[in-house]
Amino acid sequence: MKVVLQRVSSASVSIGGQDKSAIGQGLLVLVGICDEDGEEDIEYLCRKTINMRIFNDSDGVMNLPVTAVEGGSILVVSQFTLMASTKKGNRPSYIHASRPEVAVPLYERFVSRLQELFGKKIETGVFGADMQVALINDGPVTIIMDSHSR
């Protein structure tokens, strides 16, 4: 499982011109799932996401997790393209990305576990939808994590 954390001033998802979800300051979390992923990957990445100290403290040092940010929010968006293989040629292969029957339950469990740890509602996109994601990356701060590279 791979996640991309982006520290944002704001982020939103729209589908077909309709607003779906939006947050202010917080994290935009992009999630890619492969067939080998399971509960251990979800637990590892959810805990890392919640505890990642990438928000500024009163001294301007990245020392706070999203849970310590007043009004901090999280938006989770599924993104199978994170599982792209670019080893051969110039056209990415998505052979490692899980099919929906495997990925949807894992994605839903990821969101559920993240919400349990966060203690507040997690905003989401719609799995498999053609989404337009808008964000203002604060910093910019972008962190990539792979549960298979610990």
C-alpha cells in the first residue's frame, strides 16, 4: 500500500462538476492498493499518517501531527496510479494495482481505521470515479510512504 501525504491549506474533490468533499487546513491523503496489502499495511500507514509531524509548531518548526492542528482535517482519495510500474517503456503499467473487488474493502477499511485514530470524520472521494482534486499544497510538503518499504 502506498500513500502520498500532502499538507494542505485546503483541498477538495468534485465529480462531474459536483462538489463531493472539501477540507481546510490538514492532510490530503492519496491511497494506492495492491493485492498483497492487508490489515497490517492499513494499521501501519494509518498510524504513520496520524502521527506524521509535518505541521509547524509555534516556533515554525515541523513538529506537530494533524491531530494537534486546530481545525485540522483529512481528505482521503483512492488513486490506483500510485501503483504504476514505469520500468519498461514510457507507458505506465498498472498490473500491480488491485482490482476493485480487492481494493474497495481495503480502501474502506483504511478510511475507517484512519477515522478511528483521528477521532473525527474523514472526508473522501469516490472509489473508481473520475475525480477532480484541487489543493493548495502548504509548504509545499509532500511525503510518500510505502508499507512494503519499512
